[in-house]
Amino acid sequence: MVGDYVANRNGYPMQIVEVDEDNAYACEGNEERPWIFGDDEGYEPEPIPLTPEILEKNGWQSFVPTAYTCCQNCLSIRNEGDIHIEWNWEDGTLSVWVVYSEDEEGTNPNLKASVKYVHELQDALRLLRFNELADNFKI
């Protein structure tokens, strides 16, 4: 998707700036001339693995265990509207609670998905209507 981060064949992070029927175009940093991925060039963009360090750059924090998590291997971000998002780096799962309350006994998230790459998290954030967070992601 436009705005997603990927890596080129040399491993440099790039942001998708345009997509057409055959190709995706991405720029590295402030570069104006895009890198072309797809049919015309013969290779695809590489995914960037999601790491705790990348999430910390984006304001995610280690989560103190509550009824919702007993795992020290999680980073979370809590947003407006009582939505709580948590990523477990041990198994690469993203958990989302639409109504978050530490007082409730329920521990099951409303959504749980495998998210191992930056672009997958960006897409999940957009589905949750956190477009600004997804579009301004830092690598």
C-alpha cells in the first residue's frame, strides 16, 4: 500500500509512494527518483521485520502485566477511544482490545493476528483507523 515501508534488494528501507497495475514505486528518505519494484524490474520489495526497537521509536512501550497480559515480551500502545494494541515479539502476534479496561476479567482480545513485518502493522493500524500513526511510522 502507498505509505508502507519495505526494503530494496540491498536492504535499505524505502516507503511506497505509488502503485500501478504492474509496479510499486518507493523512495529512500528524501530521494525524489523512485525505485521500481515489479514486472518492469523483475524483483519484489523485501519486507522489513518488525522489532521492539522499531516499535519503541514509534512510541510503543513495555507493558506492565495486567489481567490482559502475563507476558514480559510485549510492547503496547494505548490510543483514544479505549483501544489498546499490543504486539508480542516472541510469537509475532498483534492483539487488539476495542474496549479496554483493567477492571474487567476478560483477557481475550477482540482481534488477534500474526504481524511479523512493518508493512503488516501499518496495514493493521489503517484498518483500525489509526492512519496518522501508520502513515508517520519511523524506521
